[in-house]
Amino acid sequence: MSRDPGRRAAVVVLDGVGAGGAPDAARFGDEGANTLSNTARAAGGLRLPNLQRLGLGNIVEIEGVPPAGEPRASWGLMTERSAAKATLAGHWEIMGLVLREPLPTYPEGFPEEIISRFERETGRKVIGNRPASGTQIIEELGPEQERTGAWIVYTSADSVFQVAAHTGVIPLQELYEACEKAHRMLIGEGRILVERVIARPYHGKPGAYERENENRHDYGIEPFGETYLDRIKDAGHEVVAVGKVRDIFDGRGITRHLPAPPDDAAKVDAVLEALGEVGSGLIFANLVDFDAKYGHRRDPEGMAQNLERFDRRVPELLGALGPEDLLVITADHGNDPTFRGTDHTRERVPLLAAGGGGARPLGVRETFADAGASAAAWLGVRRGGLPGESWV
């Protein structure tokens, strides 16, 4: 295919908003998880009139969101093939890179040799070193960090090395430098011991600590193969990353980054900004609040409210599309706020596609990569040997 100079595709990822039904959920201990359906049930129903008209209620049973008689978008589900239920794996697969083997996780905390080396290289001690919710471990260990100046290190069910620091105690730049050292230790020496190193700055007082999400930074693995982002960029299109997408791909295949702090509303604003400026290309956005603020914190009311806030912005997104544009709304994994624990849940993800040849059922897709394949095809970019089947 040749480059189509007048088309745009926008892929908006509602981070953690799964739709249940993953065929391998039991292998991950996640049977019964369904972020959309269980959130709706816990909240006494959802009010999502705009997503309902697009066909969200045709995808999965959602209390308060009935099926549309004639959906205004194509609708379906996507099944993950990657051996993980993580943000990086989900986004990589959306763009055609399937993670065949799971990355290491640390349910007992990181080995002593990793912690000792991190302490030596950064000149500060470590406290924590266990799987934990970020907000909970900061509330628990923040006073000790203020007294001692130690790093708070923690992980989760994902393959992540997270470093939290009170910016009134440890300067932000020192936190970033420490995370760069951890990245070299854990990713940059010919072995991959974690998926990402994450800098988690915060401020405030005991009982009222606040994370500085706008200053969070992820240090990830560079994609090990070509993605649809690379293909689209190499074809001469713009590739605009909104939110943490740039960090997830370590900047590969991206021409412009819109960080859009501090919340999902600002990220929708950034998508609209890009749609107003990009002549041809891809806008790839991550709306992280669903996951970070509500899924991991097991807050179904908050999840429901954020879904309703996003729903109110849908008409703006649709209104910003031209006749030759494609909008895809999907997710990267589940994070059921009613489920046990505080980690991601293995689920299929919803798929809504406005534009791109009218509305029709898309069924259950065999891989998240169908989204990237379709965005690339819409832009006239060849699929080559990457996974995924286009619906456009």
C-alpha cells in the first residue's frame, strides 16, 4: 500500500477497562473478572449514552447500557495473545508485537543482590521491597522516608521496579537519576529482569500524601521488533503519543509526544489538539486514570464516574473526526475494581471503531494487533509480516 496523505487514525486506550471472558483467565487466577460488567453492577448501573449509541452495550452485558438497535460504530472484542496482563504487553500487542514469554515478576520482593547494588549505586538505603499498592505503601512508609531519606521500592503483579520518593526529601532529578541507574541494572546489561522501572514522586504530609502523576516517568524496554508505529512513521505519517505511550515504546516509532498532565480529561484534550493539527497519521493515547486511580485502588464508584466523564467527551472526539478518519476505543487489559487483590485482571477488551467503512459487528478478534493492523491499513501502510487482521 502507499501512504494516504489525508487520513488520520486515533487509537484511545482506556487503561484497564476490560470486558471479561478471556479464555485463559483461570491460568492467571482471574476467572469471573469483568471490569465493565462488574463496575456497572457495583455502581447500580452506568450512564453512558454516547458509548451506548456507538455499541458498547452490544459488546458485553453492562447494567444501564443496553444494546443499541443500530450502533453508530463497529463493535467487538479483542483477545490477548501475549503471555502477560500488563500495560506494556497490551500496548505492544495492539501495535503488532506479541510477548510470547512472561517477563519476571517478584511476588516476594526483589533479590538481595538487586537491592544491595541499587543502594550502593544511589547512596541511599531501601525500605519496602515487596508487592504493594503505591498509594498504600507511600502512606505506610512515607514518614520513615522523611526521617531516613531511604528509597521506597515496591513492585506489583506486573514486572515493574517502582521507586517512590518524597520530593521535599529527595529532589526529583535525583529520583530520575536513580531510576536510570536501576534501568541500566535491570534492563540495559544484556538481560531483562523487569518490564519497566517507574519513578513515583510524591509530596505532602502523613495522612495526606499526593502522588505527582505529572512527574511520573517510566523507563521501559525498547521494543524487540518492528511495530505498526515504526511502519506508520516510516511511511511518512506523523505518530503522536499521548500520555505514557511514549515511555511504553521507549520513544520508538513516535514523532511527537503530548504528555497531557495531570488527568484523563487533559489527555482527551490532547487527542483533540492532535486531531486539530495532524494532517495524516496516527494518534495513540493512553487514559491511565481508569487503571491507576480506580482499578488498582479497587474503587468501582470512581471507575464508574470516570467512565461517565469519558462518555461526556465522546461527542467531542467524534466531532473532531473528518470523513476520512478512524477512531478506535479499546483497552490494554482488565483491572476489575470489584475483584480480589489490587492487580490487573486477565480479560478480553472492548473494541469500538467509528469511521473506517461504516458500522458492523467485528466479532471476537484473535489478537489485540487487529487494532494496529486496521489503523495502519486505514493509513495506507503495509502490514508485512506483523500479526493482526484489518477490519477496514
